[in-house]
Amino acid sequence: MLPLLAIETSCDETAAAVIGPGHQLLSNVVKSQIDEHLLFGGVVPELASRCHLEAIGPVVDEALRVAGCSLDDLASVAATRGPGLVGCLLVGLSYAQGLALAQGLPMLGVNHLEGHLLAPFVGREDPPFPFLGLVVSGGHTELLLARDVGDYEILGATRDDAAGEAFDKSARLLGLSYPGGIAVDRLAKDGDRAALSLPRGMMHKGGYDFSFSGLKTSVWQHTQRNGIPTGQALHDFCASLQEAIVEVLVRKAQRAAKELGLSRIVVSGGVSANSRLRAVFQEMSSQEGWDLYLADLPLCTDNAGMIGYAASLRMVRGERSPMDLDVRPGLALADASNRVRSSSS
Ligand code: KG4
Ligand code: ZN
């Protein structure tokens, strides 16, 4: 079933990757649309679909070229099925289905969140189940117990904004460019984390659920009252904002690890690229004796390498998708828990 070509187009990155016979990453090409959406301060779905249509062919060709393969060398094809923007998902999944049909190859639709969850293991060891997983991206914040590939128990999730959304929406209120998480991370480096006391929603209650909408409101109130901070005050604001998000994530994970008796912790998704989040999880790991698994930075944000890796683990277990598989914009990580040979739902 390997080499496998994987395609990811769920949001604003057109990506393709090739996974080699030993589940290793042979190529991982990402074409970002950040410049196209910059003007609008966020992703414009229609524009994103059109950009995917233009980019998909060249991106796939480049992934094959870097991997040193041709279409005839491929043994299978995979693409993200959901969650994501419907028009965007359709471009990648249809392309993969067309390719699979033309080449007579098996195809698998992949849950984007499972891709994120397993990203720290791409090109490394097999995932060390069971482990505690924290997936933090632009659209999702989920704490889960991972027992095996496709066996995920969701312990908690955000009740409103995702952690990445909290970064992006707050950054927008601060007049920073999209995607806000990266801008906040950069500015926070020279800031005082204790300068402002911002809300830590549900840090000590709500089980393992999260809430970040109060933080966004608080940022809005600050900017309404005092205007958008500039100079050192902006650095301090970003550092304090970042600390409020990071602290909640780390504390909840710490409590779940204790209560479930888990010491292998996986943190993934776009927000896991955050330098402060990585540093605090690393500190916590030496303090608590955890084995911490973080993906390399290019594998934290959206890419097809993680989709191909998740697909390769499932393909070798005999899973296939029917050729008429449809996209699922609202697919949840728990939906990845159906271990079926042929997922027709
Ligand atoms: O996983 P991802 O690439 O896309 C989704 O599946 O949503 O995550 C994108 C999110 C955005 O909200 C972006 O602001 C955030 O990840 N992000 C960061 C950093 N890099 C990306 N947030 C904080 N610090 C970063 N360094
Ligand atoms: Zn993502």
C-alpha cells in the first residue's frame, strides 16, 4: 500500500506529500494562501476553493518530484475528508478520487484531526498508545485519550472558540495580521507575561472542557477602553494573552494526565507551534516525569505529511474508502473511532 500520495486542502493550505514504504516522509509540499487572504483578515472560503483548484496540480507534481516518484510508482492515494471548508475539501478529495480511479489504486479519506494528533510520530517511532492527546488548532481544541489508531475517547473540548481562534481573534482586535497566533508569538517574546491579568476560562471547572470566548471579550474591552496598545505595551499585551491561553491548556492536560494515570503526552495542531506552549509543556514534562511528543514545526500547522502518515497506518490495517466517499465538513475526531475495513459512512 506504500508509497502513498496524500492530499490536504481542508482550509487555506494546498498540500501534498508522499509516504514511503517504511512510513517515512519522502516529500511534504505546502502552498499557503496566507497572502491571498491577508487583505480580508481571515480565510475567505470561495477564494480558498479557487486557490486550491489552481494549486493542486502543481503541488502534487512537486510532491512526486521531491519524492523521486512518478504516478506509476504509487500504491495508494489518500486525502482529507473533513473537518474543514466544504468547497476546499471537495477539491482535494475529488482530485484524489480521480487519481485513484485513473491509476486503479485504493483510496482512503482521512480525518484531518487524526492527522494532527499523529503528526509528532511522522518519520519517527510508532505512536506509543495509550497516551493523552491535546489537539489545538484554528478550529479545534480537544483533550483525548488515545488507545489505538482509531480508538479515541474525547475527554473535553472547547465550548466556544478554539485556542487558535482565541489567538487569531484577539490578534485581529490588536490590529495584527492574519494568522494572529504567529504574530502574537513573535511579539510576546519581548513582553512581560504578568503585565495584564486576563481571564483563564474554566481553568478549574467544567471537567476537561475549555472556553476562550471570555478572553476574546476581555481583549475587546481592553482595546475599547485604552485603545490598541503600541510599543512595549503591545509586546506585554501579547505575552499576557499568550500566557492566559497556554496556562489553561497546560493545567487541563496536567490534571487529565494525573487523573487518568497517563505519562505519555502528545500536543499537536497549529497552536502547538507556539514557542511558549512548547516551553511550558517541556518544563511540565521534566517536573511530572512525562514523555512529551511534539511535532517538528512544519508538521504542526496544516500539511499533507500528517494526513499521509495517518492514512498509511490505517491502510496497512486493511482500511479502504469507497470511491464515492463524500466530504464531511463537520467530521469530529471521535468519528475516526470507527474501525471498519471499508468506511462507507
Ligand atoms: O492546524 P492549523 O494549521 O489549521 C487548522 O486546522 O485550524 O492551525 C492554525 C492555527 C491558527 O489559529 C494559527 O494562528 C495557529 O494555528 N498558530 C499559532 C502559531 N502558529 C500557528 N498559534 C500560536 N502560536 C503560533 N506560533
Ligand atoms: Zn489543521
